[in-house]
Amino acid sequence: MTGDGTRFIKSITISDLATCEQAGSFLQSAMWGRFKSRFGWAASAFIVEWADGGVRPLLVLSRRVAPGISMAYIPWGPEFPAAFPSDPLLRSDAAAELVRTLRAFLPRAVAFIRIDPPWFVSGDNAPPLPMPFKRAAADIQPPDTVLVDLSPPAHDILSAMKPKWRYNIGLAEKRGVTVSCNDAVAKSGGQGINTFYQLLTETAERDGIAVHSAEYYRALFEECPGLRLYIAEHEGVALAAIVALFRGRQAVYLYGASANAKRNLMAPYALQWKAMQDAQACGCTVYDLFGIPPNEDPNHPMAGLYRFKTGFGGQIIHRPGSWDYPCSPALYALFSGAEYLRKKVRDRWKRQG
């Protein structure tokens, strides 16, 4: 126990957004706070001093979600000091103490605080968070993903992939698919980002998924210095594109898009392999494919995504997903019920699509 009766936290103090550049995850970084501030979120930064002496930054985003109802959101947080125990139950207790303490710093209109805990497990799904948390009706960040280890030599990374994936990478090269990195063009608002968005809208129509506006992706490139746009072409025609973020030791595949034409040339495989090679050259040791269905269910509307991403040979991990701490139980119940209904409609639409 610390002196004020808390168990895990010594103090929380307001800080400036730049403090969050020390965060481990890009979703807790100052860069992400600046970016989300351009799209209706208010970004606040704090310094959390933990009882064991460790100090970590904390990014909190907030916005109005309904008349008279606001939410606060901690994406992939809180982050714990390196010495903090890995036990998920202890981490859940610490997160509960953090949101209770944080409540005093937030506007009265905040009806609930949502967190996406960053801890994860392999194999079985991550354990649920105990009370006072409630499972959110919808996840904001993908709780399940594939992490590819980039520390071995390139030939060992290839060897860990499924044989068909290695074959498809070689096939794309043999058939003349070329991959270029167009991050500078994208940042300047040139043709690169336009090509990506054209491919993205084509993908959305084919797969029945929602996408942001073109301005959203342009702003992302303006705010994120480590963002890279890769475009695969064949005979001068763009076939596919991906957006990946390189930050410190982590590389994250954020967005992908592909054309309906020439899908037999396997351009998406060439894109992923090029991004992994570049990430390794930049000193990244992990390539996060950033989101898969929770298991290999052939009836899942995103079953193809599961097969594609797990074929690259990485480690499948499971995070707890999004959990809510109700500050105003009555207002939270109203919002949560509406969010649940929206998700049911959206999931049904995906299955029908």
C-alpha cells in the first residue's frame, strides 16, 4: 500500500502531450493524440507514478458520443513499468485503481472510461476483466492478432511461413509484380495516397467493409513520421497497397487494399514481405499484422483474413479487448444498449454481404 491507501498507484499528474512520445505503443503516443485531435477527440496526457517506483505516460482521449454523454478512452493502456507483475488479474486490479483515480481529472459529462488493455496471452483467449469493468459492446482496437518475429535472418522468417505463402511471394516476383515505398509521395498529398484510396474503396465495395474518408488517411500521413505506403504494380497498373507504421522496435500493418483485377498475381503477399524486410532493416524486431478473428472459424465473415495473416508464420496472441468502467451507471446503460444494437445490425450486414 502507498501512503494514501492505494495499492498500485502513487500519483497521477497532468502533463503535456509530448510526454506520451515515451510510450511503448503508437496508440499511446503523442503522435496518435495529435492525429485523433483532428477528428473530434480531445487528447489529454498524464504521468502515472506507480507504487513500485516506475513512471509511465498515459494518453486519454475523450469525446461526446451522444447528447449529454461523453466517453474517455485509453487505447492500448495503461502501460505498466517493466518490473510490474505479468499476472493478468493483478494488472486488471491496477487498471481498475487507475480509472477510479483518473475519474477526478475528467469532465463530469464522462459517463464511462473505456480501456483496451495491452497485455496478452497465447493460445486460449485472454481472461476477462473483473468488476468494476464491464465488457464493451464493441471493440475499438483488434484484440486478436499475429506477431511475426523479425529478429531471425530473412531466410528463417520465410521458412517459418506456410509453404503456399512462400510460393506466392516468389510467384509475384516471377510474374513481374513490383513493390515501391511511396511514403514521401503520400505525405505530400500526391498520387500515392490517391492510388491507395482508390484501391481501398474498391476493397470496401467488394468485401462490405467501412472505411474512413480520404482526408483521414492524408492526416494520418501528415502526423505520423514513421508511416509508410507500399504499392504493388504490374505493367504500370496498381494492384494492391498497404500502410505500415515503423516505430521503435515495432512495425504495425495498419491498412490494406487490393484491386479486383489480376488477383492471381498474389500482390498482397509481395507487399507484406517487402514491408517485413524494410521493417527489419530499420531495426524493428516485431511485425504486427494487427487484427484477426478470434479463432479459425470458416463461418466467420473475416475467415479469409484469418487464413491470410496466420500463414505468415507469426505468433497468434489474444488481448482482453475493450472494457468499460461506468462513471454514471444510468447514462452508461443507455449508451451501451444503443452501441450493442448498432453492432448487431453491423454484424448482420457483414454476414449478409
